[in-house]
Amino acid sequence: MPSLCYFLLTIVGMILGNYCQYGESAISSLGVNWGSLASHPMEPEIVIQMLKDNGINKVKLFDADSWTVDAFAGTGIEVIVGIPNDQLDKIAHKSIYAEHWVKENITQHLQDNVNIKYIAVGNEAFLTSYNGSFTQVTYPAMVNIQKALEKAGHADKVKVTTPMNADVYESSSNKPSDGKFRDDIFDEVKNIVSFLNDNNSPFMVNIYPFLSLYQVAGFPQNFAYFDDNAQPISDKNVQYSNVFDANFDTLIHALKKLGFPDLGILVGEVGWPTDGDETGNAIPSNAQRFYKGLMKKMANKKGTPLRNGPIDMYLFSLFDEDIKSIAPGNFERHWGIFQYDGRPKFQVDFSGEGKDKWPVGAKGVKYQDRQWCVLKSSSEEWDEIDLKDILGYACKNADCTSLGANCSCMNLDLQGRVSYAFNQYFQTRDQEDEACDFKGMATIVKQDPSKGTCMFPIEIVWNISDGVKLKAVNYLGGLIVSFLFMFITLARS
């Protein structure tokens, strides 16, 4: 009897330990974005342990994929799930679709003890580059999702919002006090803001100081950071020493002009990339500088000149994403605080105490075989035109964004660039032998060809069935816990 009790208690301890392993607490208002646009996504269980190890208790997702969301059951981590833009039209025009979506993606997960806090309906749907494709369907989709939540009895727990890019508002003078929403979307935004106010939901905005530096010629570099090294700007006796505060308060002025000066605001995305930028600003040291200032700002809970107090912010992003669209720039695939495999890129103290410390990386990551695909050493027989053609083919089908000017692999010669592209193609295709041929120009090697700052990666192994396996293990664990308590109760009686 004692040995059986000991056995059962040991198993219970192992199961509960899966939910209780948290590192030093991060800033309470801090969350992170976890994107899904990677050829080899990280296992959810590994990601959840990373969040725990770094004390992060909030995560924002871009969909509601069950493989990912299921893994958060019982963790207590606050989750934002998303509805992609391509689903907005259907949900906007038929309430039955909204009800089905809520049933499958909210009700089921809440029953499984997933702590869902918000639904992000669409993502930056009013971007000017979308040419109005989602302008007329975002608000109706939000309304139908809200009605579906109310019908299901979840409206008090789960709130509806939509992530807005900061381009939905503007200022003719570049000063916050002249902030207003764009004329072409004014009516739609007004409806959304009124909806948010009525349902006690926050306005979610994505603010990127890096993009101000990237897009605006002559933008003062120091104004993109938080370390008070910039020349302040004055706006009606209000001083601004960084573009984040100025941008945020431009939104507040725009909301005031709509009649909602006190509407809650949540920053859905804020971050700094580390590669892929030909201007040379997307480097790890700049990202470290940015995050160091941002963490200090969040820890101080001072907010902005027009909005005192802590501001909930979700860092963008947790990992690099190698199949993300590069339409805005090659840096889009390099927003991760961690590399594709969960290794940290730079020091950042999520507690906001300003310590020089590395965040805790991913544990238990499995890699493919230690081998690379490179250009054969006998490549002298191939002329430059052949090499450039095959380079173009490989890069069209794999991520070569690190090969640009002022990027991490810029110093490679043509042969080195071709080798890098070959390996990217090879790794993306799970090291298949036929993926390292390229008309007989390529070969597989066992010696790491990385050079200087240019790293030739080995892809990770991922298996979606692992999520199903873990769910089964947790279910079995729940049965064992129930059996243990029943056994103890019977023993006492």
C-alpha cells in the first residue's frame, strides 16, 4: 500500500510540475507574439516551457489552430487567438459561421481550461497596401463574433478587438496633437471604436519605431530608442523624447476627436528586427538597445505624456519566421528575439530590472542530421551566369534574406552565396537527398560551412502528432490524479 501511494504521488508531482515551472517573473504587462509563418514551427510544449522559464504569462497568436491552442490548457497563460483576414468576409456575412467559429475555437478551448482573453478579428485589415480589401468586412465580423460570444455565454470573459497598424491615423504636422484617423476609413474606424467602448474592449495598435527609421529619410536615429539621447520635440508644451510615445499619443488625440479620450489601448506588436535590412539598422545590438529601453519603460509604469500608468504590450516576435511575406522588406523574417530554433539573439531582461542577462532559450529542441548542402569545390567549371541563375532559383524557394547588403551574410563571395542558398533550400526540405543536387553542382558535407556572422543553419525536427500525444498524456495524468484522490478518500474511510 505505501509503495502504491508513493508511486501515484510521484506521477502526480511530475504532472503538476509541468504546469508550475516558472522562472523569474516578467513585467506583468508584457506579452509576446508567437507567429506561425515558419517552415518548421516550434513544438508548442517547448514554447510554453520557454514562456514559463522567462516568466512570461501572456501570448498573442495569429490564428486559433488547435495544435497550438490546446497546448495552453491548464497553464494559466493568457492567450489572444486570431481570425485571419481571409476569414472575415464569411464571418461578416453569415452569423452562423461566427457561431460555428466560436463553438470550435472558444467554447471548446475554454472547456479544456485554456485562458483565452481576447479574440483578434483580422490583422491590420486597414493597411493601405490592402487597397480596401477588408475595410467593409472587419466591423461586421467583429459584431457577429461578439453576438456569438454572447449567445455562448462567453462575452464577459473573452473580449473582441482588432489589431490596427499605426497607419490608420496620421498627423499633418507630425505632431501628436494633430492626430486624426485617415479620411478613407474614418466611418469604419468610428464604428469599431464605438463598438470597443460599448463592449469594454481595448483598441489594439501595432507600433514600430524601427519602421519610422526605415521608411522616413533623415529620421533622427536616437528618436527611435528610449534612452533619452534624442533631441526632444515639443507639442503644445508636451515634450517627446522618443517616437513610440509620440505615436501612441497621436492615437490618443485621434480617439479624443472621436469622443473616446479614455478608451483602453493595448499595443499588439512592438519590436525590432535583427537582419535583412540594407540600411544596416536591423542588427542584434540595435535590437538589444531598443528592448533594454522598452523593458525599463514598461517596468516604470509611467506610460506616455498623455496616458499615465502601465501599458499592456506584446513583443514582436518570439521567433524568426522564414516564410513570412517580405513585401514590406527582407527584415520581416527576422523579428524574433529568439532564432528559429529558440536560441536567444541578444541580452534582454524581461523583468525590467535592467540586468545584463540572456533570456532562457528553448529546451529539448531536436535537430535534423548534422549536415549541410553546399556548392561543390569543383565548381570552377560553372560560369558566373550559371551560378547566378541557380542562386536565383534556390532563393526563390527558400529564405535568402540574410544575403543582402548590410546583412549577416553580406561578406560571402558568389560561391559562398550559392552555398548558403543551397543549404537553405536543402534544410527547408528536410535534408532530402534530391534537394541537394542542383544539376550536379551541390554536395552534402559534414563540416559546418558557417563563416563569421553568416550562420548556415540546420533545421529543427517537428511533428504535429506530438501535440496529440501530449494531450493523451495529460488526459491519462488527469485520470491518475482523480484515481489518487479517490484512493486516498477510500483509505481514510
